[in-house]
Amino acid sequence: MSPFAQPASGGADRPAGDAGNAGNAGNIEYRVAHLHDRLAAEEPAELGVRAEVRAGSVVVTGTVPSAECRETLLRTVHEELAGLAVHTDIQVAETASPDHAEDLP
């Protein structure tokens, strides 16, 4: 048997996916960066929303001014990060005026 044939069969000793995990982590970071670019450039330009990679999934947090903005944001997140585990915590800011006076002690 030729010594040049051994590396091809010796590759099976490596844990499956080792090389792919490094590339996958970079791919997730690239996709999150692209999401940030889209959120800043498109309507509504949401700069107060954060997306971070944590333990192999993406966590998206922040506050938006309306329910419509939240739906647009979630649609964009799911388009950009399709196939990834995504956890969202997007709050809608209450911008309506109060319906009654505040009672102070």
C-alpha cells in the first residue's frame, strides 16, 4: 500500500464537521452583519436593534416604534437568517399619549 493513500482514509479519524464548524461560525457572523446593514439601510431604519450570535444561535433584541415596524423587522430577520436558530425579543415602544392624568402623592 502506498503511503500517499493513507491520508484519504486517515481523514475519517477527525470528528465530523470540525472544518465545517469554523466556516459555519463565520457564515453566521457574515449573515448577522448583512442583517445589520439591511436594518440600517431599509425602511424603517432600525439602528436600535441588536443581533448577536450566542451559543450557535442568533439573539435579536431592541425596541421599535410600532407594531408595523416590529412585523417588518421580524420579516427581514427571518429572510436574512433563514435556517438558523433565531430568538427575538423586540419590544414596541408605547408612544400614545396617556388617556388620564398622572396622580402624584
